[in-house]
Amino acid sequence: MVRARDVLGPLAPVGRNMSTALIAPETRAELATETQESAESVALLESFEITGPSDLEFAGSLLVGIKTKLKDLEAKRTSVTGPINAGLKALNDLFRPAKEHFEAGEKALKGKIAAYTVQAKAAAVLALPAVAAGDAPLTALAPVVAPAGVSVTEAWDYEIVDEALVPRQFCSPDDAKIKGCFTDPIHGLTPSLPGVRFFKTGKVRVRT
């Protein structure tokens, strides 16, 4: 088992308070003080009014001071988050190759299962006349049973074969409008549109 401690090294205490444990006690004390002081300052600044040049000059100096405080605060924050982010990147890099390989295998198998299922069902439909005429065995109509833990759902998809033939109301072509043809009121009717080839694809879900 790969643990965060193995990747991040001694910097990373593992546990519920991992993030706050990475902040030195003196830094936490400074932040508590600054939080209290900044809250009090905001209340005063919201009631402060600029009525003349001297007030303007004073407001400018306060603004510069606040900006400096913000930069210092950000520097403290990144001094803590920098190592955490570096450790997280190392952790992600460690897991990425195996993850990508498994995902590639998952994609390949889903494509093969979907293609076989759709083709087998289409072949069974085409075999109906032959079975009725006695020219094909009943086994040609055998239902396609998905493997255990897997389900396959057919869905329409499409590709543009000639944009010039697509009716204007479906252009640029408009993806949403073309997909609207999938919900035809006549059950089982293949969507039809000039310049568009509609075809079925299989959507695969895996249960574990």
C-alpha cells in the first residue's frame, strides 16, 4: 500500500489534522494575532472618511500597508502549501501511469462489448424474415445477454457526412437540434436527416 508519508516524506504527518499540523506553532500564533488585528482594522476603516488631502495621503499609506500585509500573508501561505502541492503532484504522478493503463483497458473493452452487442441485436432483427421463412434457425434470434456485472444500453449517435445537405434549421450544424431527432414519436423509427448518417452506439455501465 502506498501511503502519503511514503511520498511526502517526513514533512507529512498523516491523519485528520494533516494540513494544520504542517503549520508551525509560531506561524499559527502569528495568524491568530493578525486575524484579530485585521478584523478590528476593518471595522475602523469602514467608518473612515476622506475629507481632504491629508486624509487621502493617510488612506494611501494605510492601503500600502494592507497590500504589504497581504503579500506577507500570501508568502506564509505558499511556504506551507508549496511542499503540500509538490507532494500531491508526486503522489498523482506515482498513480497516473497505472490509472491511465487501466482506463485504456476499460475503454477498449467497453468499445468491444458495445460493438458486439449492437451488431448482434441488429443481426437478430435482420434474421427475422429468414427465420419466419424457415431459412434460418431459431438460434439466430437468441437474445444477447450482457456479461455479469455489465449492462449495455443502446443509444443513437450521428456523424455529418455532407454539411451542404444538412437543412438550414440544423446548422451550424446545431448539435442539440440534430440530437433532437433521436426522440422520434414513432417507436423504432431510425432518425432521418439529409446530410446526416445516424447510427447506434452502446453505452456501457459497470457494476462492482
